[in-house]
Amino acid sequence: MTWRTASPNYVRCVGIVGGGQLAWMMASAAQKLGLKLAVQTPSATDPAAAIATERVFAAIDDAAATARLACLADVITFENEFVDLAALQELAQRGVRFRPHLEVLTPLLDKLHQRQYLQALGLPTPTFAEFSPDSPITYPAVLKARRHGYDGYGTVVVRTSQELATALTNLGDRPLLVEEFIPFERELAVIAARSTSGEFALYPIVETQQVDQVCRRVFAPVRLEPALAAQIEAIARTLLEHLDAIGVLAIELFLTPDQKVLINEIAPRVHNSGHFSLDACETSQFEQHLRAVAGLPLGNPVMRSPQAVMVNLLGYESAQSDYGKKRQQLAAIPHAHVYWYGKAEARPGRKLGHVTVLLSTPERAAATAIAQQIEAIWYPAE
């Protein structure tokens, strides 16, 4: 095969491994930057299949399909982490250009390896260990699948030996990580980006709120003591520079009652906690990622309004519906921006869309009231 990625460093088409809503939300940024998108995704009904210039229909971990994608695109990036890293390494050795580099993914895809990498860098994490049936457990504890966990899938809080036994049955026979349960005060997140020239950009730190371990709301920005904000920025800089990362990276954090910051998880890609940036920031996380992987200068991540709230529209039933009436009601909220991912089927907990509302006031009470209004429209009355 002849790789497009073997061409000079001028990028015209970005290949994305994954065709879900994250790739779909890159469409307007790609058009703005004069870039084409090619996606590798399992189904023609996946959100990004509708907006891509080129499509390779195959499983995410199908490296042979990624080789075909490399014939269509000048550089390849990732929408999720469900890849066969060893097989992709063979493509990289043959000249396929990945951004971020595969060496960035190597310590991050396995959650145990991620924890060990953070520990080696001296960055703060919960206490953790590789799980085995003989592992001593201090309850409550958190069990995590080391690979392929997302949106709460593959993560279980256990408080008793009986809950542990049930969790092990449900998680199945796969490698696990066990770590201490953190009784956090708040959950925080931050999006950072790094370019091919080493330029660094940091988005406003946000507060995320989870329901059943799935992100439900994001409030941007969050008010923090300057020392805490500086610590989080230092964490982001350390990670991006030590990884030699190119593109966007998301960091989820716990803030403890005694005001200590601990890293929860890292995602080397655009992330749900940064969706607010589509409407609230000068440069969205999606445009920023494309700028970075295409070798362009980074954009300005500053917010254009005093505050924004983003609410995920999560499935609450198994159904085939576009929820048109509800979406019309949501769109009628002043300064609301509704995104519908076009997924063919709803099921409980599935991310079907999101709503971002820009506020003219920095007061949290106003954002909380808007979030409650959105959820009252979206979720059926109990």
C-alpha cells in the first residue's frame, strides 16, 4: 500500500479511528480549517459516517482497516482507545503517521499502566494496585477494568465482600485494577493541547457532575484558589511534555475535602468534559485538536461568556426516537445550543446529545437552575 502519511508535512485530510459523536463534532472545525475527514467506523449509521469525506467500515481495532485509512489520510488520530496498539505499531514502523504518537497511547490505554506512569512522574493519584483474588481489600474500594472501560462501564464501587463477589462476576474474566475510594468534594476536569512545535494551550478548568458514574453536567469555569488552578495547569504541562503529545488531552481529577488534587483518569483525545468549548470558547477543543494534528498553530481557548453549563442528554429508555418535541423545547431556552448525535437507538445511559447554555453571569446558582430546567424537559417525571 502507498500511505498518504508518507507525504510531506502538509496535511489535507485527517483520518480518525472511530466514528462516534466526538469525530462528528470535528466536522465544522474541519470545514473552517479547510481539512477533509476520513473515518474508520463499524457502521454507516455511526454519527461521523454522515460527515466524513471518506469512510472505512470496520471495527476500531482492525489494523488492516487502519492501513486502508492511511491510504486516504495524511495523518491519523483517535476518537477512542479501543485499538490494537501492537498491530498499529507495525503500521507506524512502515511509515504511517499517528498523532498523538503511539508512544503517547502506550502508557495510557491500560489503567494500571496509566497509574504507574503517573506515579513515576510524581503526579498525585489514589492509592492503587493490580487486582488479584488474593488482593487485600480495604472497603470501600473501586474496581476498574484495565482496558475498554468508558462512561462508568467497567468501573464498580464495592463496599462489602459480597459486593466484590458480584462485581467480579459482572466484570468477567479480565485484568482489573483496584484503588482506594476517594470521598471527593468535587470532580474537576481540564482540557489541554500541545502542537507539533511544542506550543501549549489550556482550557478553563471545569466541574463535572456524574450520575451513576456517567457525566451528567459540566460547569465552566470552576472557581478555584489560584494555587489549586496552578497545580492543575502544572499537571497538564507535565503530562503533555513528558508524553511528547500532539493534540488534545483530557484530565479528570478529584478535589478532596482537604483541597488536595488527585488524578482520576486521562484520555488522549477530545473529551465530553470539553463539549462546552464548541460554543463557549474562541477555539473549540475539536478545532484545537485538528489544528494540532495538522501541524497548525493552536487557537485561543479563552471563554467568550462569563459562564457556560453543558448537560448531556442521556438515554433513559430503550427506544428508537429522535425526541423531536423535547429537542424543540430545549432549543427554545435562551442562548441554548442543542447537539443531537443522530444515533439510531436510545438505551439507558447512552449519550444521545448535549445542550450547552451560555450565561451572562458568573453566578453558579444561575447555571444550576438552567441545568435543572434542561433535565426537567429531557427526563420523564418520576
